[in-house]
Amino acid sequence: MVRKWAYSSAAKMIPHDWSRFRERASIDVYSPIRRISFESFEGDRSVQPDRVLGFLFDRSAAIRRECQSVARKRFDKSAAGIYRNALESDNLHGSVDVCITGLAETGDSGDVPAIARLLSSTSARTRRSVLRAIRSLGSDEGVDLIAILRADVPSVAREAAFTLLTRRTVPADFVWRESLRNRNPRVCRAVLKLMRYAAKWAQLRVYLEAVAHSDLPVSTFAIGRLQRWLDWSNRSFAQPTFADKTDLPILFEGIRENLPAALANQLRFVVQAACR
């Protein structure tokens, strides 16, 4: 707060030195201080457009989106076009992920191929930004999300699983089994957390399978998700499919002894009632 006050007051207290402080503020780690710089540059009609448009690459979504509006309204420039040119230049240094995010905010599905090529980046942050961008743009054509889920680091694999589960293009239990092929055990636990985005009975199927997992932390976590599923199950009136009615009782019987007695009794009642 003190630093923010100092920057806010500098223009009035030391106007002869404000330009230097303004430049310093533009790269501050604290976004409210960078906003002071952005608003100063944006309000200064003597400043070159490129200096203002540099804030298109700010890590703050609020500053970035305001700058996107300024680009369109004041400078009659396309923010999406600026992001596209920047990606093509391969001269972004530490701003690649911000550029990807900015293009996802302002572009369209036609930008997916240019964004997807950056999945080859050695930076997990960049690969994660790519997956978020293509999900936002509504197209993952040509992107092998299953391969990413199987082999990438947890933060990136999680994004691949999130896209698969929210799009519901493949069964939830398939996503779960593929996550087990990733050698990092954090991936399958992350996928279990994401199962809340799957259909009601698909969630139950996966949790029952996960309880039988040989890794105790995974099995224990799955038991907790089963309790959560029971607590929320009455909020959805979705009916199980024919396959669910066949498989769920068998899966339940296979893991019933692994469950706390109270949970097992509650779950048995629900499964029997739904699958009769």
C-alpha cells in the first residue's frame, strides 16, 4: 500500500522525474502499481501508441483487457492481430503464455493451429496456456489430449483432462484409466478431483474403480469423493444408463469391504434403488 501511494503521488510531488518512475512502475510485480503506469501512459497523448499497447502483454487480465479495448477504440488496432504477429515473430521471451492467453481472449477458432504448435515448448507454463487457450476458443482439432494426459507433467496433464471431461467427448472412466498411465501419481489424483465435471453416474463409476486402486492415498481420496458424491447426488435427477445399471452393482460389490460401514450402507441403498 505504501509503494502504491508513493507511485500515485510521484506525478504531483516530483513531476520532473515522473517519466522515470512511470517506466519503473510498468514492470512492477504488483499489478495495482502497473495499473498506475498504464493509466498514465494511456492518458498521455504525447506517448507513442506502441508504448501504450505494450500493456497488451501484461499478466493482469484486467489491465490486459482494458488495453485491448484501448487498442480498438483509440488506436483502431486489432489486439488479436498484434498477438498473432507476436506469436509469429518468436521474439516474446517471457511473455509467450501471456500472448497465448491474450489471443484466446480476442481471437477465434482459426487461431488454434498457430497456438497449438507451441505444445512443443519446453515450458510447462506455455503448454498449459496453450491447452487453456484452445479450450476457450472451442476447438482442439489436431491436438492429442489423451497423449498429453498420459505423458505430460501434472499441471499440463490436468488441463488436458479438464478439456476432455468438460467436452465429454470420451467417457469419464476412459479419461480416468488413461490418467493411470502417467507415471506421476499426482495426475490420477488430479483427475479424480476433476470428475465433478463428469456426468453423475459416470462420476460414481470412476470413484468405485478408484477405491480399488493399489495406491492407498488414491484409494483414500476416492472414498472421500464417494461421500461427497452421496451428499450431492440428490441434486441431480439424471438416470443411469443401461450399462450403468449393469456395471455399478458389480463395481460396488467389488469394493464394498474397503468402505466405512456407514458409507457402504448408504451407497448400497442408492445403487440398488437406481439400478433395479
